[in-house]
Amino acid sequence: MQEMQQYKAQVINPTGPLPGGIDSFARVIQGSYCWVDKSLLIDDVLQCDKQVMLITRPRRFGKTINLSLLRTFFDNVPLQVPFQDVDIASCFDNLLIAQNEQAMQHQGQYPVIHMTFKGVKTATWEEAFKALQNVVYSEIGRHKELMQYDLDGFGDNEQRQWKRILDHQAQPNDWESSLVLMCKLLCLHHKRPAWIFLDEYDRPIHQAYVVSKKRSEDLKDDDSYYGKMILFMRNFLGEALKGNDFLFRSVITGILRVAKEDIFSGVNNLGVYGVLDWKFDRHFGFTQDEIDQLFEQRNIQQHLQSAKQWYNSYCIGQQAVYNPWSVISYVGNLPRPPEPYWVNTGGIDLLQSLAHKTDPQDREAMQTLLKGENIEKDVSDSMPLRELESWGSVLYSMLLTSGYLTAVKTRLGVVGKIATLRIPNKEVRIAFQRLVMGWLKDTPTSALLSALRQNKPEEFARHLNAFARSALSYFDIQPDEPEWVYHILLLGILSHVVDDYRVRSNRETGDGRCDICMIPVNLNLPGVIMEFKQAGSEGELEEVAQRALAQIQAKDYSAEFVDHPPKGILQLGISFCGKHTHVSSCVLS
């Protein structure tokens, strides 16, 4: 009975504004935002038997705000501008954690290091190294006590290293030691071991991998971008997390676990908690009880079934959860119908880099998944990035940990886990369709894209019809979402024009929202606007395409290009019926 009470659902400020895109716990509390109470994560972290906890979840699943919650709870440094007037103690008065007297004794009692690496996404190692330095400097600036470093216990060599860092004269090995030096210095100042919270630790690693692969660099070469990043992160994290007597606990978040031999070698007290693990399973994502309470208190129960169909059914450990980003976006945009909000947050570069590895068996598996059926595959939560090209189960492991698939059940296999996988919900099915579109081969995508670049709508229409007939065998066109299928088909094709165009989906422009808007990077290329409509029969295709074109003109979607006019604007009204299409066009000069 006590366990059930401990994990009861609670929504704070249920009728307040929704915190879409806000990842600061202090800002949520200060602004009286509606927030699903995840404060019991604090106690679960304290009760964990591992000193270092690596928690991996898909993007937009609450990792950043949960780390902000932990930092705000444990930190003994007052919040700074713009939150200096926030009463930290009172922030937790009405939360579930306030009922746990033992946990509350830890509030505000520790020095805390809190860093996020989400901004370290650069094209070169030199730029990445500067960005990593800025992350460290930002956290140093939060602790005035770090300016005083001549303390007993902080050795002469350590003092020299720290002075070089403060004076911006540090060498690479100084930066590799900066995290452990900061941790030790804070502990000596406050007479208490420190917490270390690291958000999106894997972002710079994945970026380095993708860039090195594009440049055909040898991933085993320590002089490659990837090799330099791995070496730095291994030393930077290893020194601070391995046998550090000045560390109390550490919580690290990311999307994937980079294999232990790459990053966490020697960190023997590491606990890894991914999407297949029960620990922390209810803290990232919204449970059904939380959703029921949120929708009831906001008096929007009539939309609950749609939310369930579109955003539910992720299996995290033993818990079914909703995608929190999508739910917040959906509720905040009511009464608009559901949309694939999670799809539009990007983040599939690493998956796309594996596209050429798909084979006929993979394609058959994709068709099975898109029909709503399950597949059974070997999976792992540890990603040896250096070996991705040769590791057979990596594709499905990546799809699972990145949120494109979920595991209905798992069992032990000969060399690891075997998971029964499926697409969790309607939103992810749309995302999955877009991802799979990047894997389709032997279709006339290059000719289709060339027709757009050359402002030739007739050729575009011909190639689109051929493409639809060849590619739609991969997708079931459901009666309640036919426009989305074509929408995703085109977005998948247009993923190949990122060097020439910025592609926007459902963008507000003129007096409405156009389905697809292609904004040329080079103004010598035409701008493109697309609007999709379903026809009831093949005989109606031309008429419906004309209506779609008329909507583009009536709602002035071409206003998007007023400030930076390209070389012509290609307006395309696209109708479809099953695998048949028709395109009506107008070229504005």
C-alpha cells in the first residue's frame, strides 16, 4: 500500500501554461507552469546502489528538466539571474518528495557540478574543443569559490593546472583533468563531496562519428575527429568518475550508451539504465495515471483517446509511458488535431548514416512493422560506434534506444537480449515512414529533385507519380491519415536537398499553414510551396489538385519569400488517390 501511495500521480499547477521547450525546473516553478511531478526521481537516485548512474532515453523525454530538478534540489549555491528571487526551499513544499523526510534532509546540502553538452555539435575537432572549454568555463563561472584554489589538500601541481585553466592558458591535458579538479576543489571548499550532473554527454561523440564517417576517416585513427573526441571524453569523464573520493554521486543522461570500452573504461561503479531497464522507468515520460489526471484537471478528457493513439505505448522497463514532448505540444495546441510533434524535432543523423546497410531482410522487417505487426531481433544497449558497420544488430538497437521502436518483451539470447519490437503509436509510425524513406533505393528521387531545382513542374509530376507507384508498397495508406503518407513521402525525398534548401513542414505563412515550404539557400534556385489534398476517386484528381493550388494562392503562402525573393516560386497543388497522383502548378517569376 505504501508503494502505491509513494508513486501516486500529481500535476502541479494543472491549469497553468504548458512548459513547451522549457528545460529549467526553476523557471517552471517561478512561472507557475503546469508540470507533471517527477520529484520522486530524487529519492530513487539517492536509493540507487550505484555511485554513477547513466540514464539513456530517446530525445525529448524529459532528461534535461529532470537533471535541472536534481541540481536545484541538491545544490547549496543560490540560483542566479533571473531566478535569484526564487525561494528554493519552497519550490519543493508541494511536491511528492516533500513527504519523504529522509530524502528532504539532503536538500541544498551539496556542491553541484551541472553541465550540458547539447551545444557541442560542430564540424571540426578544433571547434568542438573550444565548445567543450566553454561548457567548463560556464560552470566555473557559477562557483565564485573556485577562484580561491590555494587550499590544503589541493596539491601544487593541481593548483598550477587550475590556474592555467582560469587564465585561459590551459593545455589539452589540463582540460581533460578539469572536471575532477573542479570536483575536488568544491569538496575541499564545502567539506562535502560533490554531485556531478552531465546532460547529453553523447551529443559531441555522435556528432564526431557522423562527421568522421562523412569524411571517410578511419574511426580507429586517434587523429580523426572521432578519435580525438573519444580520447578527450574518456579522460575527461574517467578521471572524475573512477575512484574519485571527492564525488558523492553522479547522474549522466544521453540517448545512447557508448560502449564501455570507448568511454567508461574502468568506471566499475557504473549503473546503466536504458529503455529496457525497470529502474527509473516512470520518471521519464508520462504514465497513464499522470495523463488521466492532467486531462481531467484541464477538462479536456474528450481528447484523451486521440492522445493515447498518437503518443502512448512506449515500453520503458515495466512501465508504459507517453511521449512527454508530444503530449505537451498537443495539449498546448488544442483544439487543433494531433500532429507528429516529435517527428519535427530532428535528431536522426546517426541513424541516417546507417541507411546504406539495409538489406532485403531489413526491408521485409520494415514492411512488417509498418503493417502494425511485431518483429523479433537481437538488441543491445551498448553501442560500439567504431564497429557499427560490422555489427549486425545495431540497426534495431538504434531504432529501439532512439524511440522509433519499443520492446513489447525481451528474453535472453545466446549472446545478448532478444526483443519483440513494434512501432509504439501513430506519431512514431509517421516518423518511421520518414526514416524508412531514406532507405528506399532504386526509385527516381534524383530526377524528381532535379525537376524541382530546375523549375520544371511537368517533369516533377511525372516522376512523383512513378515514385508513388514504386514506393507506396512500403506503406499502408490508412483511411484516417492519407495526407500524412504523401506528406512523409515528400519529406523523406526532400531530406536529400539539405545543401540547397531549408525544408519546412506545416509552416505558418501568409494567412495559413502550407504543407511543405522549400526555402532556397542559393537565391538562384526557385522557392517551392506544396499543398496536398486527397481525391475521392481517380477521376477527381485534376479538380482536387486545382483546389490545392487555389488554396496556396488564396492564403498567400508565397508571402514566405517576400523578404528574400528567390529565382521564381514554384507552387504545386498535389492530389492523390491511392498510388495515383496529379500535380497542378503555377510558376511565379
